[in-house]
Amino acid sequence: MPNLEHPAYPAADLLRLESLVPCRESQVSMLLSIFGERQHFSFPSIFIYGHTSSGKTYVMQTLLTTLQLPHVFVNCVEYFTSRLLLEEILIQLQSSSSDTEQTCPVHCDSLNDFVRLFKQAVARRELQDETLYIVLDRAEQLREMEANILPAFLRLQELTDRNVTVVLLSEIVWELFCPNVGCLEPFTMYFPDYSIGHLQKILSQNHPPEYSADFYSAYINILLGVFYMVCRDLKELRHLAALNFAKYCEPVVRGEANERDTRKLWKNIEPHLKAAMQTVYLREISSSQWERLQHDGGEPGQLKGLSAHTHVELPYYSKFLLIAAYLASYNPVRTDKRFFLKHHGKIRKTNFMKKHEKTSNHLLGPKPFPLDRLLAILYSIVDNRVAPTANIFSQITSLVTLQLLSMVGQQDQLDGPRYKCTVSLDFIRAIAR
Amino acid sequence: WGFFAVLQGCFVFKPSSKKRRSSEKTAHDFRSRSDDSEDTELRFVTCQSLWNQIKAETEQIQEDLNKQLLDNLVSFLSRSHSEFQEKTTEWTCRMKFREIPTAALVLGVNVTDHNLTFRGLSDVLQDNISPYVALLEAKDCPGIKNLMQKLMGQLMSCDIDVDSMEDEDCVQVSQNRIRCSMSSLISWYESVTKKTDSETPSKKRNSSSRHWQSPPVVVIFKDMESFTTKVLQDFIVIGSQHIHELPLVLIFGIATSPMIIHRLLPHSVSSLLCIELFQSLSCKEHLSTIIDKLLLTSQFPFKLGEKVLQVLINIFLYHDFSVQNFIKGFQLCIVEHFYSQPLSVLCCQLVDVKKRVCSLSHDQCENIRRLPSFRRYVEKQESGKQIDLLTNDSFLKGETEKLLEDLHVYHENYVSILRCLHVFTSSLPKYPLGKQIRELHCACLENRVWETEEYESSLQLARMLNNTDLVTMLQQCVEILMSSSGKEFDKTVEKLKEFLTQFQNLEAEASQEQDVSVSSQKELQKKTDLYQLQKTLLEMKESRRSKKLTKFEMLRFEVVDYIDSLVRKYLVPAADRTLHEIMYFNAAAVLRGHLNAAPRTALHTALNNPHWYLKNQALKCDGGGISNKAPDICIVYKLHLECGRLINLVDWLEAFSTVVMAAEEPNADAASSDQVDDIIHARFIRAVSELELLGFIKPSKQKTDHVARLTWGGC
């Protein structure tokens, strides 16, 4: 691995930076060379993309703070409108300039205002001879704001005529941003996923103070062996590692095994981790419940996960309405007469099913049906007479609010509303019992 | 039928609007129908006090039922953030991903009841956990922006009532301009928590002892199902980013099943949450408790008749599962009973009866004489007493008082014996008389329960119970009867205890009987000849039939017969009791009309048979013919019933004018009928547009000059 070196920054800082960003050295040195020296003009915009938790945000943040480059860091999910976003950038610019001075509330309604205020802020901070970095995390959210926001950020350097670089971080590729014509192409950079070796190295770095690094790294090795197939998310893995470490240490604490006794430790932890994969990882039971379970030494089977509670108790007619809706969604209209009428005519078997209908309707998904059909089927499947009371109609709407039915096409409700049944066959079976 | 889909989620809360009026006004309403001689004031006051008692009782029941759930929730919430506050330096806490503590609260599909639960929940939370509780509803939060606005509005205003008055104006001014972002929320949180810290302990001792120094911010999502995925995701992502500065706690109100969390949130978002599940009591159990405490008690003089109770229970079981609606229905019954029954003035506690009976007016006495149950009673008396009852008011009053006292005693006994019978029937296989006590109650109210087939079969089954079951049941019965307030049960209890000792004696003798049965088996094995065997078998069968029953069996018969006699004595249906009309509300049809209205049928009746509502003799039509005297819309409606899915307007107009003209000028010549009168044309157009407004037809684009039917029979 090449050591980071750059003439503009002190070697001590670079060394520290290198220790903080394991397995991302090449990306960091690339970025450094793009940034150039402090006063150099850099690319107007840089687009960094990579899969979830490939270190985009972390690397950017560590780089900028360690080298003490002037920067603004904004998450686009949090500032969900363009106004909030622009104001937040300005606030951060102001507040970092002088902490003691009371920051007056900023009002920035348009990009035009932003450019003006931005120039003022830069002038106040005396940053003319330094590159200012604006990092926009989760930049894919920008697409949902006004159309001019994204192109303007891409050429902010040109618009403000100041030394500024905009860094966009995103999990999706640049092509999906669909920039319109006249957009300045940013410099794109890809952060590849961490390999299993990388994960091992990074996770082993933070070992608990009570135990040796080797011991912890052996633990991480076992953990990755179980979880690497399903999860490569660094954050999630670290969380899981912390959750299950106490269990791993148990034999050592009790004195049954020493720290080198890897096989014994493996035997102890492996089924436990497998159980964790079924439960905690899927958020079937919460991590605090998991810890308590570990603490009490109980079996994981005791706690029922979220998915175990699938049964829904419904009023009598709601059940029938739901069943009728299911029938209406998955049966073709032509068959209604045959299924629900007592004296239906004879239907020739050969011609009855058209070719396309032979594919299972369950594969095709529910089809919309009008209210009339639902009620007609309801009347025929309920044994006794059903009066069309207001309660029946309100039950249909409450099924819609419970998301068991869904309304198709939100047009005029007088116009014969159409519904779809959104529950599965298993659910209907459970109800029909 | 589109029109009725518009009636979405409308629940009938009639009584509440009646109650909200000022009390004088309502008393006046009571009077408006009948004159003052019928004690309207008193009836109204009785009704009010009775309802207040019942309301207090139901609230108490609900509180007790929710207590467990709320306690669990509170302990979860108080645990959730304290862990992090205690040991932030520990390695595991540093390494662990900080999740948002989330309580998934499964409340069942009875959405109407949830409001009450949430209100109780937020009160409890504000008392025990944190003053910062926000309740969010999906309809207020179509986007993340609205959600933040709503959240901040609620949090900051709840801050105002905690703080002193001086801050109020400055908070209010800034609220309009405040930026709806997480950062302003965080700065607000920092400022309020700092303020609480710096305040002198004497001033804030109370609150600081209840809440610790940085109380969590609790956000309750009332109806999780209705929130859009994006809003929830965004909010959780933002919240988890700031969890270190703002200790957020989420509560999801779930009506269906907790699976909805996984359906709404992708793994990347749900991994930010630390979800624990809490389940509320099922609404059926809730209802059972309510019925147990409100109906199966002699505490309240007011009773529901069988049909009425059935209507209420059916609405609950078939339609909404809502306990609130059940109680509202019960309230409606009370109001309706006191409003429509003049004699309901006597529906009061036993201590007041004497005074009220004495002050009855002559008209009221006549009312008593008119009661069907009283008439039946009179007919059974000897002639001298009959005359006295029918003519002498004071004699009648004395008799009434006695009868009412009887009725009270009957209630007390009824409830205890009903519970005893339920002990027996609820453990029989297949539950011939129902599993729940409410079913048994309905059966007993309906008619003489001992005459029904189900009762017969359950007695048969009871005669086959084994020893241990029978003994435990008898013990339960003894307990029930001992705790009941009825005075007549001393003897019954004694008798039951006697049975119990007899059973104990029997156990000692049990071993001998076994020997006997074994010997008979041995005899059977000796005979090998087929004919002989057959003969012996027949003999044994004969002998078994005629054989004297074992002592246990005899005793069992005795017990069952005794229970039967108790049932026959005490579980007489209320309708057979004299003066039951005073206590029992029986107008099921009225109730059904109010609570389970059928708008569709009503509309059809109105249009098809206007006489039903207008009461105009001229409109009375015979058979299926169309009268031309009916309102235009009725004629148009009837004509449209005969059409297909698409209706030709010209044909329709033709038919309409034929009907209308039929009576006016029967002998008009053909030339004039060719051209439709302008007035008739206008009337037709108005009627058609009225039908369109009601949602029966709509203009169609498929064919010109046609309208499409939206109602039945179109296809």
C-alpha cells in the first residue's frame, strides 16, 4: 500500500489520516491529488458513489476534519426541501466562522439569494484563498427537489465565482440522476465494496480494552464466517459483533477455556450466531431483548418474533368481505356465474379456459374489481341474508385503511370505486378457518 | 354502489350529541312529547345519574384492563434510554449501533377504541416518563414536512404548559417563523432541558423527581398502517442520525399484525430500530368484562332485553369489534328507555322506590294498568283484588311497590344462579348452551331455558361428568353463592355442601365397586359357546339397564336434578315477570334503526314507495304500477329500474311524459303527444339531475344521449 504523501499537508496529519481510514488509502490519495493544495482551484463538482457502508461519508468526513479543510457537511434526507438545504449550508458557514457571535436567522428562498449570501459568508470568513468543500450526503434526494438545484450545485464554482468544490455522495450511479442538457458533468469516483479481508481488518481494529487483539480478531473471523453470506454492511456487522461478544467470552470468564482455545470457543458461539441470524439480524426480536436473553441464559426460542404474530382477529362480516374481495381479485369475472349461482348453465369444459388464463392467477397478482361485484359475491357466500347496512359499507373503508384492501384509481368515488385485495392466500386461509 | 362508499367510516354517535346539549334543553326535550304529569324532570335526572354511574364504572374497567399494558410500556420506555445514559463509556455501547427504541403496540382492528387507549397512554407517559409526547396521525402527515411541522407544534406547545408564563409570548412569536427541521428541534430540546437543570430545585422538585434530567421525546404514530412508506422511512433515518442529541422513542400503533412493520420498512430502515412488541387485551375479552360488570350485576336497575342485547352484541361481533360503540349503544338504550317509557321513573335503586311510587300521579297509575305484564298479573288474581287493583290508586301503589321489590330480589338471585349454571355449561363438550356467559344470559332471557333442546342436552352431558370435575364445579358454585348478596341462598349453600361431603364419602367406597366389575368380566371369559355368549351378553345388557345405579351415579343424578330445580326456580325469563317493562328496554327495532341503519334500503323505499314516508293517501299505489301523482323523481326512478346498463335519454323522456300525461288528458290526439311539453321536459331534466346527484346514474361517454346506471341490475 502506498503511503499517503502530499506536499501541501504536514506528514503527521497524513499519517494519522492513514490510520483512520484503513482499506481506503487509494481513494484518499486520489482525492488528495484532485484537491491539490489549499488555495488551488479543484474540480467544480465530484460525484462519489458506492454501495451502502462502503465508507463514503466516513472517509469524506475524516479527510476534511483531519486536514482541517474548510467544509460544510449536509445530509439531504434531513433537509428535505431546497430552502432548508440552502439555509443549512449558510448557517453552517456562518456558525463555524465565529462561535461567539449570535447567528442571525438566515432567509434564503431561491438560488439567487443563496449565491448572494454565499458570497457574503465566504467574504466574512476570509476564505478567498482556500477551497471550500460542500459535501451533500444522500445526494439522490436532490432529484426530488426543484429542477434547478442539482445543475446549480454542479456549477456552483462558476455561479459564485469563488473557490468552492461540491462533493455529492450517493448510493446510485450518476446515470440515474438523469441530468438535463447543459449540466456540468462531475468528476465521478467509485468506492468499491469492502472485501472479506477488509472487513476483517476494520472490525478487528476496535477490540475491547479487556481482551487482546488476537482474541478479538479470532472472534471476528467466526462472526464473518457466519454472517458474510447474508450481510456485508459494516455497521450492521459491528453491531452484531458487539451484541454477541459477551457470549463468546463466557467460557473464558468462567475459566472453562483460555483465550487460545479457539475450537471450544467456536463450538460455544456458532449455534448462537446462527440463532442471531434468524432473529436479531432480521429485527424479529430487538437487540435489547436479545441481550437480556443472553444475560438470563434463556433459549432464543422463548421469544416470539414479530412475524410470529400474524393472526388478525376480524369481525364476522369483515372476514367475509375480505374473502369475497380475495375471490373477486383472483377469479376471472366470467367464472362468477359458475361459482356463485345455484343454477348456472352447463359450460363446455374444453373451451372454458382461455390459454392465458391457464397461468396461475396467483402469479399475476390481484386484479381490481368494482364494489358491486364484491357485494354480490358477499351475498352469495354468507349463509343468511345480509342487509346492506351502513356498517357493511364502513367496514369496507376500514379494511382499506387497514391496508387489507386497497383502492384502485383515486378518482371520483361516486364513479363506482374499484378495489384490490392485498392479502395473501395464507392470510385468507387463516381467516376462513 | 358509489354513493354509499362516500359514507365511509361514519359511526353513529347519536347519544353523545344528545348529551352535549345543556341539561335544561334535554329535560325540555323529554317533556316535549308527553305532558308534565309523567315526571319528565325526574326521569331525566334519574337517567343522567344512572348514566354517570355507568360511565364512571366503564372508565374504571378500562383503566384496570389497560393497566398491565401501560405498565409494561412505561417500564420499556424508562429502560430504553437510561442504559445509554448510565454507561456511555463502556466498549459495547460505543461499538453498538445506537438504535431508536420502538414499541410496536398491537391494538386490534377496533380502530374506534384506540383513541381512548392513546389518550390514556399519553397521560401516563406524561406523568411518568417525559413531558414531551407527540401524537401523530397519518392523515395529518402526507409528507415529511407536514410530519415535522405537526411534531414540532405539539412538542413546543406542550413545553409551554410546563414552563412559566413569561416564556410564552416569545415562543409563540418564534413558532410561526421556526424552521421545521431536526436541527431546530434539537436546539429547542437542548434549551428546555438546560432550563430544567438550571432551575432551583425547590421550584421544580416535583417534576424532576418524576422525569430524569433528559427525558426522551416520545413520538406516537397512531395508525401505522396508513402512513406512507416514504414519510416513515425519512423520519426514522433523520431521527437515527440525531439520536445522540435527541433521545427519541417511537410508538407504533398497529391495528392488524406486526408484520406491517416489515412490509412498510425495508431492512436498511428497520435495522435502525430496536422494536419490542406489546399486545393489548383482545376486544372480545374486553367486551366480556364490560358485560360482566355492567349487565350481570344487580348494581344498576336498568336492564337490557334479550333482543336489544342481541342487537348490540351482533353489531360488535359482526361489524366493528368496538367496545366504545357497544357502550354508546348501551347509552342510547338508556336514553331511549327513559325518554319513551313514562314509567321509567320507577327504574331506580330500591331505596328510592317507595317514595317514587307514593308520588305517582293518577295518569301514571293508569300507565301501570296498561302494561301487558300487569294485565296478565291482574287476570290471575281473584275478582275482589282485581277490582281493587283496577280502581283503587293507593292499593295499586302498595302492590306496585311489592312487585318492584320482588323484581329486585329476582335480579339478585338471577345473576348468582346464572353464574352457577355457567360454571356447569362452560365445561361441557361442544358447549350446547354457549361458551360465554353472555350467550347463556341471552338464552335465559329469551324464553324458559329449561324448555329448550340445548338445555336438555347439556343436562344429559352434565349427568356424565366425572367425579373430580363435578366436585370442583360444586365448590365454585358454593363460592359464587356465598359471595352473592341474595339472602335466600343459605339453604342452597348448605345443600351443596352436603353434596360435597357425600362425594368425599363415596371416594372411600370406590375400591369395592371396582372388584365387582372385575368379577363380572371374568364370568364372561368362561363361556365359550357362541349361543351361550350371546345369551349372556343380552342378559348382561338387560341387567345393566335395570341394575341399580351405583351410589356415585345416584348422587350425580341428584346434583343435576337439584341444579335443574334451581334453574327452574330462579332463571325465569324476565318477560314473565310482572312490571318488567319498567326495568327492561326491549325496543330492538328502534335501536337497530339508529345503530345499524340501512341507507340503501331506505332510499329505495323512499323512491319506490313514497307513501311510506310522505303518508299521502293519493300516493298509495297498488301493485307494480307507476302512479303519475308521485313526485317526478320517483317516476323517473321507477322507469330507470326497467332499463339496462345504458339508458337512452329520449326513450326515458318519452316514457316519463306518457306516465305524467296519462291522467291529465287521456283522450288527447296523437299529434300533440308527439311534441313533448316544455314543462314536462324541464321536470324530466330536473328529476334526472336529482338522480345523478344521488348517485344512481352518471353521464356516459360510450354513447351520445345515454346515461349509465350505477346501481344494480345494470349488467
